Amino acid sequence: MIEPKKCKDMNDIRFAIDEIDANIVKLISKRSKYVHEASKFKKDETAVKDSNRVAKVIESKKELAIEHGASPELIGDIYKMMIDFFIKEELEEWKKQQNV
């Protein structure tokens, strides 16, 4: 992949962004599979929601954003939305396993 400063035109930019986006989607999909598996190890709904863990994850990703020169607000918002979505999915999966 071409480094940003070495892009010669918008086609180079778009190609690189499309490649990055494809990787992001693949990684979110992979993360989703781990979330579904995690439901097997949770004892109750409180464990699925685990607000302390959620806060730690979001904070750690904001710190990671700063390390990499990204907006901590953007990354925090993305992770909040993603985790909220995954919690709903994990809760549904957990309920199926409990026959609730």
C-alpha cells in the first residue's frame, strides 16, 4: 500500500482507503465471532453487560488512538457504538444458550 504522502492522485488515495476499509470490516467480523463465543463463558446477564469492562475497553482504545495520532473522541464513539451493538448480540446468544 502506498504511504499517504506518496499518493500521486485521488485514485491512489481511494485505493488505499478501500484497502484499509476492507481490513477494518474483516477485523470487526473476526471480533464479532469472539463476542459470540464469549457468551458461553458468561454466568448471567450482568456478566454479559459488564459495564466496568466496557468502560476499560473504551478508555484503553482512546489511549491507543492518542498513541497512533487518531482522535480519541472518534475512537471512543466508534467503540461505544460497536460494543453496544455486540452486547445486544451477545445477550441474545446467551439467552439462546440458557433457553430463556
